[in-house]
Amino acid sequence: MKATNDLLLQKINLLVDKLMNLGVPDCKTDITNKAELSKGLIPRDFGIKEWDWPQGVGLYGLQKLEDFYNDGRYHDFFQDWYQSNLEIGLPSKNVNTTAPFLPLVDLCNELNNPIYERLCMERAEWLINDLPRTKEGAFQHVTSAIGNRQGVHLNESEMWIDTIFMTVLFLNKMGHKYNRQDFISEATHQMLIHIKYLYEKKTGLFYHGWSFNENSNFGEIFWCRGNSWFTFGIIDFLETSKATLDIGIKKYLLDTFKAQVNALIKLQAPSGLWHTVLTDNTSYEEVSGSAAIVTGILKAIKSGYLDDSYQTYADKAIEAICQNIDTDGTVLNVSAGTGMGYDANHYKNIIIAPMAYGQSLALSALCEALV
């Protein structure tokens, strides 16, 4: 049964309240325990306060909702969040700490503080000039060091699909806002090279990563949330690019997107969700990746990139997401931060916990479902 607008708005209000007040778990993580860390027990990932990718994706969903209402209702929250982080001091520059800049590009005018615009430009210039690169100039997936806000983990010569959402969307948005063709061209190049090394032609799905050092796609796993970064991200990329994107490149990107979606709908579980390892029915069904997948599908239907026959799959996913929102607004069955894995068990063993991106991606999906 298709979710009604009344139900969607009820769930959206619950999601937002939980997102803006999302705390950290009671348990403390031993950052020297590699087994704990490999399961996603990374302290910085939890809650809404830290400046890193989970919170950045969380803010992006909230900013999209503010655009929907167009009345500045979350202005004070954004103002407090960015100001408090500036007072604390920003963490190291890397791929993941770029994520909070994605919503900030559009919030600069609303927050009316010239420092935010300067920080966005500095980060875009850093991506172009200073972020380590792999062979062929791909953005190396440099992340925050665990337990050291000012440190980085280089992930030498590695490409991760997460980079598309965490940096490429931001760079593309900055290029169009400030008419910087170098930003736009680099964002397009990054999108294309990530497809080149991560897209698997036989299945139409994406691998999590590629290593130039190992000359391999690690465990060759089709991870749900990893695939969803492309499903959601590519439509966002096209929305920002509008008529400026070369027609041939746009067709290539859309053909890749459609092939992926056609593969994904065949893997949708009876519940309406997708498994955390897409091709492994014994892995748990995961809500954040499922939400980002259906967000991309719904956006594509509205844009005319997909026809109405895909609506049935989308409706089924939205219904399942609604069923996975607890009475206090917590999105259930969300996998924690997931590092690169060499086998399916790595992904299947990632813990389930309330996460800012889980709240946000579910929020994005329900907003797209409103009619």
C-alpha cells in the first residue's frame, strides 16, 4: 500500500527531531581494538555534533527538507552547528570531512557569515590542488584518523565509491555556483574515473573500492550503501549540472545509472528493502542504503529519466522505510560506518546502530515520496 502524505509528514517530523538530537551510544569504544573498529564501532561516527561524513550527510538531508519548506525553520540549528564546530576547530582535511561542506554551499547566504563562503572555497581549492591522487588522477579516499581529529588515514592508492557523495557532489556544486570550470571539469572527471574502476558490467552493480597497489576491487563485494551513493549521487550531480553537461557524457552517466537500477530492482527483498550485501540474501536488510537507492529512483522518475513502471518498486521501499522508523523517530536497521572489506562477512558483521546518515537518507527518501 502506498504511503499517504499524512503518514510521510508524520514520519518526517519524527525523523528530524531525532536527527537534531542524536546522541552517542552509552558504550565506550576501545580504539586500539581492531575487531571493534572493523565492526563499525568508531566513536567519531556517532551522534550529530562531530564534523565528519555521517554528520555531513545528516545535515544534507536536513538542508533538503529546509528547501522543501522554504521558510528557514532549521536556520538556528544550522547556525549553532557550524558555529560550534568553528569554535572547537575543524578536523583534518580529507574526503570524509568534506561532507559537511556539501549543505554549506547552499546555506552560505542564509547563514550570512562570509567565513563560511571562504571555507567552502578553500576546501574546493584543496580538493583540486592538494588532496592526494591515485594513478590517473582519481581522488584518493583519505579519511580521518581514528582517535586523532587532526590526523588522516591515507588509504594509499585506493578509490572508494563513498568519495562520489562526500567530495564530488560538493565540488560540482561549487563549480556551478561560482562559475569555476576547473571545479566542474574535475568533478566530471572524478565521476567518470570512479565508474571506470568500480562499475561491474556483468551485473550492473558497483564494487566498494579499487586498489591500484593490489590491482583489484578488494573483496569484489556489492555493498548496498556503497551502491546507493551512486544511485542518489548521480541524480544530484545531474540536477546541479543541468544543461551545462556535455550531452554525450550525460547519456553515458544515465545509461550507467539505468543499468544499475535495473540490477537493483531484481535484488529488492520482499520487504521492500535491500540486503547489506546486495547479492547475499543471508546478509541483513539495511535501511540507509535502501533509502538512498529509492531516493535516486524517485528523483529519476520525477526528472523523466525513469518511466512510471519503477514507481511500484519505489512505493514498496518507502513503505518498508516507514515501518523501520521507531516511535521516537529512530531509523532502525542502519549499518554503522563501513571500511573496505575483503569478504562478505566483513559487511555482514558491521553493527546496526542509530546514525545521522540513517536519519538523513530516510528523510530524503520520504521527502521525495511526497506528492
